[in-house]
Amino acid sequence: MTTRAGFVALIGEPNAGKSTLLNRMVGAKVSIVTHKVQTTRARIRGVAIEGETQIVFVDTPGLFRPRRRLDRAMVAAAWGGAADADVIVLLIEAHRGITDGVTRILDGLAEVAQGRKVALAINKIDRVKAESLLALSRDMNDRFDFAETFLISAERGHGVDDLRRWLGGELPESPWLYPEDQIADLPMRMIAAEMTREKLTLRLHQELPYQMTVETENWQERKDGSARIDQVIYVTRDGHKGIVLGKRGETIKAVSQAARAELETFLDRKVHLFLQVKVRPNWLDEAERYSEMGLDFRDGA
């Protein structure tokens, strides 16, 4: 029996739905999903099985015009993920159409694709009329030679199976790259940190968009089968520490409960989660913090 395996890069603007699509394809929550732009920092790989094919998804940070070191490192990671992939999927939002950001991505794709197949996935199709979708599809295909175009709703699952089937047939013949039951190649420590960061992002909304990161400092397996997880939330200012803690510690308590509940579901066992908040004014300029996020510090220079 012939098996196939390979890497698929999902690229697009922030909030195009890449993380939602990845989670839908894999069938589990491996990528942080919030309503905030630019929440995916590291190249999170999710693993899906389609027939005899193992599809390894690279969920890249959203492509946007970078302003700071962290932004530049994220954009470099996104293009790096595309350059390393066997197949690239460009995700755009049906209701936003061809934005300036999409135009810039198309320009970059011309350089990165170089013989790789690139599919177009128009997401959030339930937000526009059919004739608008067809016009958008024609316009995009006039601008770039896409191998296939898919009309999908990552949130509702429409069209996702068709895209996964097509990807399954396009990847090269190869032994599988990961064990059959593995759904992500990120260390569990990083997935746990991402889950806590998601809860913080959801809870704090506009208050702390970038000035915060979460690291899993310690992971202890206990004899009763449970896990003790110690995490540090780094912020850049004392004022931010107060926001994360909340009045009488209410915010950090709510975040800890929500993150622990999700971790217990994900790991299918009891979790003891302990969160600390530390002020590190220059964490955005520390190489070690970038390594923890799976980014290359030098790419931000």
C-alpha cells in the first residue's frame, strides 16, 4: 500500500481563519483561536490523516506589514513556513476580498512558490452572495496561477473535506513522518502555554495585545497520574501586571480556571496549574523569549 506524507503551509492575513481551519482539519484544538488579530506566533504544526496520506500543517503567523522586532520575526517565520512546504494554501476572507495585504502576499508568493502547487481557499463564504464569490474567485485566479480554488467555511466545516482530500492526493509518496496518534509536533509545554495565552487574550481584549507572553517553566508528572504545570506570564510594565492579576486577583484566577479546564480536556487527566506574573521590561528584545515561541530572534533584526 502506497503512503504519502508532506507539509502544507497555510498562509494569509491575520484573522483570515488559518488557525480555525487547522483545528478543523486536524480534529482537535492545536492552534490558538481568538477574535484578536495576530495571536499565532509560532509555526504550529498539526497532523491530519486523509486515507493513506499524512498531512502535516504548518499554521504560520498572519502576513502583515511588520513594525517591530517581534512582527518581523513572525513574518519571516510565515514566509519560511511557506518556503519549506510541499503545498501552499492561501486563505482569504470572502467578505473582505482582495485587500492591500492580499495583494502584497500575492507578490511574495510569486517568489516563494517556485514550482510548488498553491491552492486558494476563500473562507467565510456564508458572509457573501454566490455571484460575489465567483467574481472574487475569477479575479484572484487572474492574478495568480492557483492549482485549485476551494470555497470554504472553516468555522462551519463547509468545503473543508474537499480541500483535505485534494491535499491528500497532492503530497509526495513517502512513509508517514509522525506516529499515527500524534496530532501536533509542538512540545506539550508550548501547547499548554498557548492555551493559557489564549485565555488571557480573550479575557483582556484590547488591554494587552502584544506586551505579554506565557512560558511553561516547569512540568511535573505526579504519581497519581496528574500533572503539575507552572507557568510564567511575562509583561513589560508594572501597570500590565495589575491588569493581568485583576481586582483582588479575579482575572488571573478566572484565566487559570479556564486554562486548566481546557488542559484537562486536552490531556484527558487532572491538571494542577500555577500561574505567576513577572515584569520583564525588555522581553521583546530577549533572544530566549523568541526561542520559546519557536521564532528566530535574528529574523527580527
